[in-house]
Amino acid sequence: MSSFVSVANANGVAAVTIDNPPVNALSFHVRKPLYEALIALRDDPAAKAIVIACAGRTFVAGADITEFGKPVEQPELRAIIALLETIAKPTVAAIHGTALGGGLELALGCHFRVADRGAKLGLPEVKLGLLPGGGGTVRLPRLVGAAKALGMIVSGTPISGGEAKAAGLVDETFDGDLLANAVRFASEMADRGGPFVPVRDRNERLAETVLAAFDAQAVDLAKKTRGLEAPLACADAVRNAITLPFDEALAAERQLFAKLVSGDQSRAQRHLFFAEREAAKVPGKDLQKRRIERVGIVGAGTMGGGIAMAFANGGFPVTLLETSEEALQRGLAMIEKNYAVSVSRGSLTEAAKQQRLGLFKGSADYGDLADCDLIIEAVFEDMAVKKEVFGKLDAVAKPGAILATNTSYLDVDAIAASISRPQDVLGMHFFSPANVMKLLEIVRAGKTAPDALATVTDLARRIGKVAVVVGVCHGFVGNRMLSARGAENEALLLEGATPAQVDKAFSDFGWPMGPFQMGDLAGLDIGWRNRKARGQTAVIADTLCEQGRFGQKTGRGWYRYESGSREPVADPEVDALIRAKAAELGIAPRAIGAGEIIERTLYPLVNEGAKILEEGIAARASDIDVVWVNGYGFPIGKGGPMFWGGLEGAARIVERLEHWHHSTGRAIFEPAPVLRRLAETGRWEG
Ligand code: 3H9
């Protein structure tokens, strides 16, 4: 017996309990005693049936991800499952919480599965750049059919206990004491008598598969994978389950798994899994949190409305404040319309919509914010306006209320210093649309109280955001690095690249779109206005804006858009404008390859990240990766700019930055001292 696996006998049924907090991952120290216990029980006449259950908040949530990339210690999960399939007495998995990845595969090794109705069952390996490597691709289709299995494995999205019952994945669902119900179920099965057929020998659902329809489904999925290898491998493995004998399909799955687990994409995605969790570990995280029951939002525009929805979606009552009744009604109508769209798409029920709308209270009176525990301003991006709002909040907010600004660029220290309680002030930089985008930059100002920071970090998680704490600087982590990424955009065009070439280099890299398509989508007038406010210019973009070419919303920007279409079409007028500006500046066009485009845009991105680390604006390189993957579409298979920079090699990046610094003289290419140090010593620290 071990402290991780215990066995109790309940009326002839052996209840095996795994206890490996926090999520009962199948670490080596669990696999070994579990294997030994199952051997003993297989041969024990006193046990007529076996139940596998878990202590704590969940069933097994998967293999132990920290063990990947290290030598595998025996027994492997597959050996445990193979052993289970040799047991003649009934075996039952009792699933509460989540049965994910290797956890569900363990359950698929049992003859039967019973679950809490609200449990979640899934194979999320694809999100780690993997496929299920414990027989999941071969056994799941045997229970739920190939089409359903493919959908579950390629999306990685779990299904509920109820849905799993309907699909044939679980045999019974229960409310109440799961272990007692599972033991009773196992006892009944034993009394009913065998033979008990292991999942590997249940082929009826597979026999129903129409291969052509399956292949068509797989082709559709392949279109959406954007360079990721794992979803394609998942589809191949499920296809093998249909076309190959069980053992051959299992062996093929193993090979595919071994290839993926040692590849850079899976390493990158595993890095992100832990990076997101690391980011939540902020100084003071164990302090007593402030109570947040009602949230106030100042400003019901696109941003304020989205933030308000994010909180209502998380179940928080929201007071939404606007300066006029008319603006308030406009904002509330927009929120209602957004929810109606979700209902029409089937992602929200009408009842849930009504329930969420019921959480909103509109007001045009600052006094109505007095009962809010957190107030977020989302007004016009102007320091004077922000300070005026904070002055009013200072006058009405209750003591201890957290006062947050949603500024994207402005100095949060200056805002905090303008009121009497700077310890309660911080930044909450949401990304648009705020009810959808997962990233939240939490800006820690010089005087922000640690408990306020910890409270907001905790709260972010409760509303489904991925939060990263950042320090005060112009643009914080994300937008500051975005400026660095875009600094060479116009120079590339003037020297001979087209917007389409630059965008293609980005999409080939794995970005959802390139910078020029992105500009057209967001609206070129925003950057134009910002440049004018800061006394800056961009020769080509400014001219486009002067011509009224603001992007998709005007049908013309860096590209042309046919009416009603979002499909960018290269525009000869833009090419002519670029060539004319280049001629004016005496720049002769030359051919520019994708490699150069990446070096001149993404190496400065990494370089700026290094500066941000050096200045302490981000606490860890992995925090920067979390920002870029969740807020700016950096390809997950590359792990974020800092992880990718590591794969490229700091020495190479420094060498190329120096090259471009030498040939252009531009400061953006000057390697950060910390990057040089990394190149020389392999360490960030001195
Ligand atoms: C797999 O199974 C491969 C097999 O097919 C083949 C094998 C041969 N391992 O997320 P939380 C840690 S691949 C190690 O904050 P929640 C996590 O880092 C696996 N550690 O909790 C964190 O540590 P810390 C397939 C793990 O309640 C702590 O547990 N399975 C693992 O919000 C709490 O985690 C998955 O991909 C793990 N498998 O969410 C499931 N899982 O406190 C991955 C968690 O030090 N896990 N940790 O920061 C999850 O999705 C969520 O953790 C879960 C709980 C939903 C279970």
C-alpha cells in the first residue's frame, strides 16, 4: 500500500483510491502502486469487482505533464491499461471532477465507467501539442463512434457526464455519493456475471463508420490547423483505429505520440500550459483577498460594454455608468444585441441571456458606484479625462474599493498620484472584444497594495481571463512590444516588399494574419490619430488615411475589399503609392525575402521583450509569452516570442540585430544587454 494508492474492501468490491493532489496526475509514484494493487486484486478471490476512484477534487486529470521529455519509468500507463484488460472480474471507473487525457484513457481500460452528472470527460492532449498516447485514439471510437471521437480528440474539448452517457462513453451517471453508487454498480455487474468485454474488443460502433464521410470530416479539420502537427496526427490515429487491427493501431498511436512529444511544437505548448499557471503566482497571492461582490464600470462604449459583459458572464452584478442617459441606453442596447447574437448562434440560451442582462444596473450618477467593490474606468484615452474620472471615484467609492484604469498606454502612476488613495489603484488592460479575449494585463503601479493586486489576479481567473501582472511603461508589455514589431513595416515596403508579401510571411509563420491585414481590420485611423497626438509620422500610412483609406470599414486601406467582403485584395494603387514615396526618398526597390521580413519584425519583438525583462516590467520571460499568445495571436506552436527566441538562439538573434543595426543605424535593432548576455552565457541573469 502507498500513500498515493489505497485499497478498501466494500462488501466484496475492492475500491482502489488514487490520492495525488492537486489533480491526481498519473505520476510514476502513482502508476507503480496502482499497477501492483491491480495485480494483487486480479488474483484476489475476496474481490469480486474493482472500482477505481480518486480522492480530492477530481478523477485523474491526465498523465503527469512534468514527466514528458524525461526517460519513462515503468510501469507506463499503457501497461496498466493492458493489465486492466486481462482482469476477468468487472472493473469500474468512478469519475468525478475531470477525467482528462491519461485519466480518461485509464477509465477506458475498465469494463465500465460511471460518472457524476456534472463531471467532465475529454482527451485534451491536442492542446499540449500531443495526441492521446495511452490508447485513447483507439478505444474512444469503439465506444462513441469514429466521428464523435474525432471531434473530441481534435478539439480537446471535454463533454459532461450527461453527454458522455448519451454518447455511450459512460454506462451510468449519478448525483450524490459517487463511490457508494459505483461500488453498488460494480457489485450488481459481478452478480450478473460475465464475460465482461474490454473496450478493445468492442467493434460494433467502428463497423458503422463510413470511411469517406470520416475522411471528409478530417479534411475539414485539417483546414483549421494553421501549421499545427498534433490535430493532423490525431486524425491519422483515429483513422488507424478504423482501418487497422487494434494492436497495430495502438502501436501506430504510440509512434505518433513519441514523435510529437519530442517535437518543438509540443514543448512550446507545454511551456505555455505551465507559463499561464506561473503567471498567476504574484507576490502576495496568499494574502487575504478583498471581497468583490459588485463591479462598477465607467464608460459604456465598446470597451466598457465588453468589460461589463466579461463580469456579468462570470456572475458578477455590474453597475454601468455613462455621462448621459442616451449614451447609457446605447451601451446597454449594444450589450443586449451581443447577447442576442450568442443566442442566435446557439452558444447561449435565452434563459442565460435574461439572467445575465438581469445583472446590469445602468446609471448616469457617480453616486451609484458607492456600493461597488471594484470600479474600472474605460473612458476616452486621455490623461486629463482619466484624472477627472478618478477624482470623482475618489469622492464616491467606498473605503478599500479597488479603482482600476483600462488605459492601454497611459501612466498608471500618474493617475494613482492624482487621488488620495494610490494604494487602491491599478491598471486592468483588457483586450477588445473584452468579453471574448482571454488576456488581461494587470498593471501594478508603484503604490498598488499587494492585496489589491492579489485580489484582482484571483478575480481575473474567476471570470475566465488569463492574467499577467506587468509594470508601468508606455504600452505595458503587449503594446510596447507591438510597436517594436511594427517599427520596420513601412521601411520594408519602401525597400521593395508589398503588404501582401509581409502578411504572407506572417501567416506562413503561423500568425492568424499579418500586420497590414490587422491594421485594416482594426482601422488605420486609430494609429493615425495616435501618431498625430505624439507628433509622429508614417509616410505611407498617413497618406492612406489622408485619402480616407481607413481599412475594412471604408472598403479600402492597405488592401481593397469588395462590398460586404473581408477578403483582402492587393491594390495596385497602394503599390504605386509605395513606389512613388520610395522614389521621393531615393530608395531603390529590391527583392525582400520572408527570412528578412521575420528578422526585421520578430527579432526586434524578442529584443524589446528582453528590455522589458531587464527593466522588471515583466517578472518572467514566460509572462511575456502568455501575453503574446493570448492577446496578439502569436502562434501557440511556437510558444510565444521569448520561447521562440530561445529556439532561434540568442546568439543568432544578436548577430542579426547587429547586422541590421549596422546597416540601418536604427535604434530598434540595438541588442538589449540582457540578450547579449544570454547569447554569451546562456543565462538571463548576470
Ligand atoms: C496525457 O494525459 C497524455 C496521455 O494521453 C498519454 C500518456 C502516455 N500534470 O490548472 P490548475 C498542475 S497529457 C502535471 O491550476 P484547475 C498545474 O500545473 C495530459 N501537473 O487547476 C497546477 O500546478 P501549480 C492531459 C498538472 O482546478 C495544479 O496542477 N491532461 C497537470 O484550474 C493545478 O492546476 C490535461 O491536459 C498534469 N496533467 O484545473 C489536463 N494538470 O498549482 C491538464 C494540472 O503548481 N490540466 N497540473 O501551478 C487541466 O486542464 C487543469 O489542471 C484541470 C484543473 C482542469 C485538471
